[in-house]
Amino acid sequence: MVARRLRPRSARAAWEKAARASLGDRMQGGPVPLLVDSPEDVEGAALVDQGFPGEFPYTRGIYPTMHRGRLWTFRQYSGFGSAAETNRRYRYLIESGQTGLSVAFDLPTQIGLDSDHHRALGEVGRCGVAISDLGDMRTLFAGIPLDQATVSMTINATATILTALLVAVGEENGVPRARLGGTVQNDLLKEYVARGTYIYPPVPSLRLTVDLIEFATREMPKWNYISVSGYHMREAGATATQEVAFTIANALEYVRAVQARGLDLDDFLPRLSFFFSADRNFLEEVAKFRAARRLWAHLSKEELGAKEPRSWQLRFHTQTAGSSLTAQQPELNVVRTTLEALSAVLGGTQSLHTNALDEALGLPTARAARLALRTQQLLAEESGVASTVDPLAGSYEIEWLTDRIETEARKYLDRVADMGGALAAVEKGFFQSEISREAYRVARAREAREEKVVGVNIYPEGNATFSLFPDSGKKGTPILRITPEQEARQVARVRRWRRQRNETRSRDALDTLRRSTANGDNVLPSVLAAVVRGATLGEISDVWRDLFGEHRPSRAF
């Protein structure tokens, strides 16, 4: 092996002086050094001590062979209109090679309203599938083998109810809860920060989150009971560092709340998972995933005191950045999504969703959804990037960025700890304020063209029209549209469900739920009994509205 000889510092200084003079006002790159080309330039980075993949602190990946041994799960996020329509899309994606289901729910379902509630009008089925009762859930997974396909559900305030519905459908089809595999998001804290689909105040919401974690830990050994999400905070404007720091701060809050229930760390930490965005800054995103993995390994082992290696491993799902998609020249979104997906793969993700090119305009059409899936398949089968474990390891730029993100994230975590933890920081509006400030900065930078978006503030030529009626013969990008007639059919179906159920059994189950909640019991057994006896999602949510009240946004920090 030929040893690399480092150039003298004087030569480096002379080169940088000439380079900066040449660039002048065109100097770009923010805080990133002009050139990182030797170990001495990466302050604090142990470039020769990164370890091997599958070894603590897992900077290079949580498994020894990573994607060479097993590809990431192709988990396309999908849901729209009715359960029947979404079921058809799932079958289409499975036939196209998707390896995991990911359920998007409509806004009424997310905030605990049945499809026929007056506040649901105009929103039924529009940003996800409408699920009001066990009948909807049966239809959603009809013909899908739940003992083979893993299911991910992006649901938070009503996560306990949707999990109970899935358990009920599985058991009706001979799949016991112990064999159900998949993930439920169940991350309420970030809802108050960035997403807004909360129902109850933070403290009772945290109680429901922990109830689900406790239940799943004891009865659903293959189920990931929470996916602590930085994605939505990143979509709201958070930096890469803020995404890592605030997500891990929330995870620490959940872990301590579960410990207070008396559960052993190493019994539940192996099923805790994370969810991150893959945004536009390619190298920074790769480094972000590596930094998050290393930071969590040190915190879970050294601060929390977990003893099992699986408890130290940060497992995460990635979705390409919806906020990076543009309505202008939407075909460019294919390129954006490909680069973002590649950063997730090189960063060591365990599963991945790639956004469709038309999602800045509406719900993805079947053709656009298949192209998004094919993007992942092309990366897996043709690009060659899965043939090497952590191929960018040792790059001075990547290691510098990894160190920078971890260091800055630790500073944020120290600030959150000084406030009393993530729950206190959320209630004070700290996370919200930090993210809003960054979002405002980026908006101003784009207006001034200091931050460039191709097709929006530069190169606008060729911006196309789009059609709300893809079968009308009009030119442009076709858009999937949920019609008032589709909504009316779903409303009628929910009302028919209530008429046909045993009303006495449903009401008795809701009364039992009310008592068990008030007594401080774990709510999952009562919720499961209620959905089996015909109670709707909205009725169960209303029990808790009566007991907990509804949340009003906190003041700014």
C-alpha cells in the first residue's frame, strides 16, 4: 500500500488564497470549507477510527453488510379516497414490486372525526384514505396477506385506534397480533411542533402514546410501536441539524416516559424507530443520517444505560422531501427525488419512500407512483451503490459534515435538557420558534435568489400547464382528483355501518373505555373491544375529548 503524503500547510494556504481571490463575489457554500483534503482539516474527526459497519457506534451502518446483504424496504406511501380505491392502488404497487405498505390517512381520520362529521366536509379522502370503522379497515386490507406484508401507518393522535383496527382485521383473518409486522408513527410531540394533527393536550397525548408502546412491547413483538419523526419538522423548515436534534430530543422524552411505566429499556428500545427526510443538499443529507446514527448510539448506551447492542442501533425510514417538489416544470421532480433517494441509500436507510413527480399538484396518479417506485428499483438494481457498504466513508467532506451535525445537535440537546426535556420545550414553543426562524430565512433567500430553485426562481422557461381532468384530452400533467361523489359514497357507507351494528354493544364498549381511561388503565384492550363491537373512530376520539379536552396552540418561545 502506498502511503499518502500530505502537502505542507504553506502550500495549502497559498492555494486557498489564490482560490478565494479567483472566486471573489461568486464564493458559495456557506459554512462548508472551501476544500477539505487532509485529516488535519477535519477537527475532531477520527478518520482512521470509524470502525466497521455493524459495530458501535454504527456510523457506517447498523448491519455488517447493509444493503449488500439485504436491500432497504421499498415502502411507497399511499392512500386516497375510499378504502376500496386505496386497496386497488396497494395491489397495483405490490404487483409492481413494492415490498412494504405505507398508509396515508385523510385529515378527518388523523384528527379523530368520522367521514360524516360536519367538520370533515370537503376533506374526506383528499390527502389520504378515509377510515372510520372496522368495515373500512377490512376493505383497505382485503386480499393482502398481513402475515407477509409489513404495514406502516402514518397516524398519530388516533394511532391507538388505527392499531386496534389493524389488530382486529388481522385476527379475523387468522393472523394473531404477535405475527403482525410493521410500524405505526405514534409520535405526538412533533405534531405540536410542525404538523398540527393533534387533538388532545400534550400530557394526555403522551399517555396514549406510551399506552400503545407498552401494549405492543408485551403483545406485538414484531411491531414497531413508534416512528419518531423528524420528517415533518424538516418539511416545516428545520435545518438538518435541527431535524436530528429535535427528533432525538423527542425520542428521549418518550423513552423516559416508558421507563416510568416500569418497562426495561432493552425490552422496548429495539422496536423504537425513526423517520427522516432526504432533502436537496446531497452530501449534507448523507452525513446527517450517519451523525444521527452515531449520536443515538452514544446516548442510548452511555446516557440511557441500555445494555443490548440492538438498543443502541438507530433504525430509520426515509422519505424524499415533499417540500422540494415544484409545481413548475414537475418533470424535474424526478431528478430531485432520485438524488434525495440516493442520499438516503448511501446514508444507510432501512426503508424508503420516493415522492411522485406530480405531488406538488395533487395526489399521485398510478403512473407517477409507479415511476417513483421504479426510481428506487433502478437505484437498487442498476446503479451499483448497494454493492459497497457505506461507500462514502472516509471522505473528508462527509466526515467533516458528520462531525459538524453531531456537534451542533448535541448543543441543541443540552439546551432542551436545561428546559426540562422535549415536552417542556414543546409547551414553551422552543422547537416551533427555531424552525419558524429558519423557514423565514430560507423564504427570504429564495426571494432574493440567494438560494436557487431550478424552474422557480431561475430557469423558469418551459413551465407547463396541468389538467384536473386527465381523461379530458387537455394537455399538461394529469392530476388525480377526489370528487364530491366519492366523498358522498364514503359518508353514506359510514352511516350505513352505524345503522347495521348492535348499538347496545357499541355503547357498552364505549362506556367501558371511558371508565378504563379515567382509572388510568392501558386503553388498548378497551379500544380493541370497542372497534370489534362496531364503535367508530370518531366516537372513541370523542370519549377522550370529553375526558382530556382539546389542545390549543402554545405561545411562541
